[in-house]
Amino acid sequence: MHKKFSFYNPVKIIYGDNFIDSLKKTVGNEKILLITSEGHNARGVVGKITQNISNIVHICCEIKSYPEFEILNKIYEELKGVKFDLILAVGGGSVIDSAKYLSVSNNNENTTYKFVEDITRKGLAHERYQIKPIIAIPTTAGTGSEITPWASIWDMGERKKYSLCLPDLFPKVAIYDPNLTLTVPKDVTIQTGLDVLSHALESIWNRNSNPISTTFAIASAKTVLEYLPKLKLNSYEYRDKLMTASLNAGLAFSNTKTAIAHAISYYITANYGVPHGIACSFTIPQIINAIKGKYEYVDRALDSIFKNYNVELFFNRLNISTNLNDYLSNKKDILRLVESVSKNERINNSLVSINELIG
């Protein structure tokens, strides 16, 4: 497999303490649109940025989890007449995904929101779009959105997730500071850490995998398995380890996309409200069992990660069920799940089929 491959990621990565110093050295005189959430405003992160960066022309703190078209299109209306050169996105994956959506435009601000929504919903390639550059500062570890070229946008009325995917949607710069994750609550830490693990493993049992992505994935998965179960809320050492794991997983799946676990997760999150990190990871033990012995290079990677390690015990230590019946209420819903997964583009990346997991 892997006789010929390529690997590409154009994001400049800055890692270390004191994100403000890194930010001050990165931004020039450009007019900046700051995208974040109310939570970060309350934590003082926004205040720290505005005290040190003088050329912010507008602040949007309205981003919530699972960004929806309706809210983002209202923000487009709010931004009419606001002139900015780049976007500073400070937050978790929802904030950074929203920033990506809002970075895309056409040459008519009165129709931009409809233009971008059509690209996202229909997955059509457009030559007429323009993109504002993004500086992304993740505050969770994490979705990896700061180093990937796509964004998840939701329509909860339809109970469906859409993906905005453009080849030049990579942020310009990603600034990592583990200190920003110290106050993340335990439940969110577990959910985002499981998302990291899923990103890493999904890039391995993936038709688009290559030796470079797999190397990053193995390093990431090993770190999550070791440090997530013993993480203390304010442990800088462990937060640093998990942020590094998130970075490595992001580099891995930025070249492969995700696969079957994520395809399953979207239905479960949209219909049952299960947090994304849990929804995209609880199937990991079943997927490992389904793929064992079928691909030598996958076996080598998984042996490297799980040698002498019980993955079921890992989930038990986090109090996360890996039983599908604990997430779906009846057999009809399982059939709806299978139908949903079969139509999801992520399943095409997977070396495991949905029928191998759900007979």
C-alpha cells in the first residue's frame, strides 16, 4: 500500500507559553475581526487580547457549540460594512469552524451568506470565492480545526451535519498555548481528548493514510491513552501532553479526513445530543476488532499503540460506555443510523464497513 503518497499542511505552527507574545509577533497592521464565545469573554481572554492588540475592529462573541447556518448567517448580516483583513479565532472547534465559514465571501456582501451556505450544503466547487486569512488559537485539546481545511456546520432542524471543505481553507497560523486549556472542565476535557484519539485512529484505518500521517497518529494516540485517564484539572504537564497529542492528530487527519467512527457520530449527536467527542469514539473498540488481521500496515500501527493495553479498560476508566445500545433506543434507530452512515462521505474513507460493525 503506501508505495506512492504525498503529505501537505501549510499552517504555520507556533507552540509554547504566553500566546499573547506569539500573537503580537504574528499580526501586523491588518484590521482584525475577533471570533470567540461568551465563555472566553468571561474568562478574560478577550480582555487580554484587546489590551495588547490595538487593531481589532469588531468582536463577535456569539459562537456556541455545533455552529448552525441560521446563527452564522445572522452574523454575516451583522458584519455588513465591517472592513477587516484577517480573522482571529480564539476558542474550541466550534469557534474555529465558525471563523472558517465567516472567512469565505463573494464580491457582494448582500448575498455572501447565501453563497457560502450553498457551497457548504451542496459541496460544490466554486472559483469565485474569496477567503480572509485566519489566525487560530485553540483553547481545547481538541478538534484540530486550527490545522485542517474544513469546517463542520450543523442544521439541527434537519438533524444533519454539513462540511465546508475548500482546499485553501487552512488557517494561516495556529498558536498553541497549553495554559489556555487549564480551566477547561473535566467533562469537556474528556470529550475533546476522545475526539483527539478518534482523529488519530481514524487516520490509520483510512484509505487515504500514508506513512507520515500514521507516524503522527501513533504518537497522538499513545499520548491520549497514557494521559487522559489521569488528567487533573489544573495539571499543566498533562494539559501540555494532550495539546501536543491534539496537534499530532490534526496533522494526521488533515491529510486523510476522518472515517467510519465520525460517520456514525453525526447521526448520534444530531438525534440524541451525545457530545461529539463521545459519539465519535465509543465505537473504537468494535472497529479495532473488525479490522484486526485484514491489513498488515494497520495491524502494525495498532499493535504499536495498543500492545499490552486494554482499550475497553481505557473507556471504563473514563466512565464512557462502548455499547451501541446505550446510545440508540431501538432497532429502528439502528436501521436509520445505518442508512445515515451509508450516505455520509466519511464512510468512503474507511477500511471498515458499517455492516462489519452492525450486522
